[in-house]
Amino acid sequence: MKSRLAPYAFISPAMVLLLAFGVLPILVALGVSLTDLNLAGLGDRDRIGFTGLANYERLFADDEFWQALTNTGIFVVVGVPSVVVLSLAVALLLHRSESRFFRVLRSFYFVPAITAIVAVSLVWGYLYNTQFGLLNYLLSLIGAPEVQWLSDPLWVKFSVALVAVWRGTGLNIIIFLAALQAVPKEYREAAALDGAGELRTTVSVVVPLLRFAILFVTVTTVIAWLQFFDEPFVLTKGGPLGESTSISLFLYQKGFSVSQFGYASAGSVVLFVVIAAVTLLQLRLVKTDAEA
């Protein structure tokens, strides 16, 4: 009997933490989304009224919500492939050598992942500065006009996404490098004996063996970009005209800037459903491909 309960004893601390910080907040948000909770309600429970699905009806009729959702979709479409492809390409290049120089490069590429977002925003803010920024200075050297990196409705999406891609590659590079370490050298040697070049070996042998690492990186990166918040918050506050407002930033603004906790909770429930649906779809597609 004790031997049967032993595995559950080992996983129980993790399960308690998951329930406390994962499942419980979702249930609380679901309950709050059915009310008109605000700052007054936090001070006096009698001022909290049950509204049913009114918050959801208001949410789906809100143009700002749909704009934030569209922006998030654009960020995902642009950012996720960029992060995955760039991380994999850099990891493949770094894996080619075990010299000290390449080990230093691995640390160099990992630095953005552990750098504070405040420091990142400060540096990139100077780079994007219209009058004194480095990027516009480089453009002036070739006679190109200056770019309004953070104030142009079109360029702001690219600018914010670029910072997130720069930050997001570091950790994924380490994950791919760990996966590359597990690829047997015999496979490379067999491909070389068959006359395959380095590029052919990488495409036909190495990359297929990384499919589980690629799946993990893709799924986690999609989830991260659906929750995209830090970069637009610190660089643009969602401007100009809401063009860089992500769905997470929209919920933050509604919940903490104007204290519409019930409305923001309804949006967080919708975001949770979207993330769960997209994640399940990815896993389903991978499972179907594996069965085929």
C-alpha cells in the first residue's frame, strides 16, 4: 500500500502549487467575470453585483478588445516563426564547435533572457529615439529618411516585436543546444559515409531528430506571445492609438488602470480559452502527423 502511495507523495507538492497558483486563479477569474467588481467592491462586498454574461457581451462588442486581439495575432504570426527559426539556426551554428570562443558566444546569446526588462527598455528606447537614436543615425549614413520607430502605427509593431524576438531567442537557443547534444554522432557519420554534405545532413538527419524540442519551443513560444505584455508596456504603453496594445496589456489597463476587475476577468477567461485551444490544436496536429 505504501509503495503505491509513494509516487503520489512525491508529486503532491507540485500538484498543490499547481492548484494554488494555476487552477484556483482561473476559477476565481471565472467567478469575478460574472460580477461588476471594482475598487468599491473590494472595500465593501455589498457593492458587488452579479451581472451574469454582461461583461462578455460588452467585451465582444468592444472595438478596443478586437484591436488588441488582432495586434496579438499579428505579434504571434510574426514573432513565433522568427524566434523558433532564429534560435534553431543559431543553435546549429554554435553546435559546430566546442572551442572556448563558441562557449563564450553561448553565454552571450543567453544574456538577453536574464536581462531585466527595465534595462532592456531603456537601451532599446535610446536605439529607437527618432532624433538621437543609433538606428536612425545608421539610416542617415546611407541617405535613408528617419523612421518613427515607436510613434508610427505601422513601424511600432515591428519595433516592439523585434525587442521581444531579441529577448526570446536566448533561452530557446540553450534548449536546442541541449537537444543537439543528444543527437548520436553515429547518425552524422553514417550520413557522411553516404556522401551527404553538411547542409543535407543537417536538414535530413539532425533537424528531424529535434522534432520534440522544436515542438516544445514552438508551443511555449506561442503561449508566451499570446500573453505578450512586457515590451509594449515598457516601450509604448500600447500606443500610438492602441496599435501596439496586446490582449494582456488591454486586460491590465482595464483591470488596474480603470479598476474594472469584472470586465478584465472576463477578458482573461477568454484569453485562457484561446491559449488552451491553440495549444491543444498544436498538440493535435503533431499527434496526427506522427500517426501518419
